[in-house]
Amino acid sequence: MIQANLSLKEIYDLLCSKCRAKLVKLVAGRVTEAQIRKELEGKKK
């Protein structure tokens, strides 16, 4: 992952429309994955 001082919004504004769609999917995937992990960890305890 590239370390940058840009917010997601700023990065999004710099991207072309194709890249924006990819970023949205990536971020959506990350969020869902994180939520699933939280739920799984919560059930283990």
C-alpha cells in the first residue's frame, strides 16, 4: 500500500472514471472484509 498524505476523497478526485470504479470496489471490499472479521472475532470471544 502506498503511504500518502492524501485523503480518499483527494485520491478519488485525481483518478479517471475507470480507476474510480476500481477504487470504489476496492474500498467497498475492504470495508465488508473488515466488518466480517469483526463479527467473526466477536463470535469467538
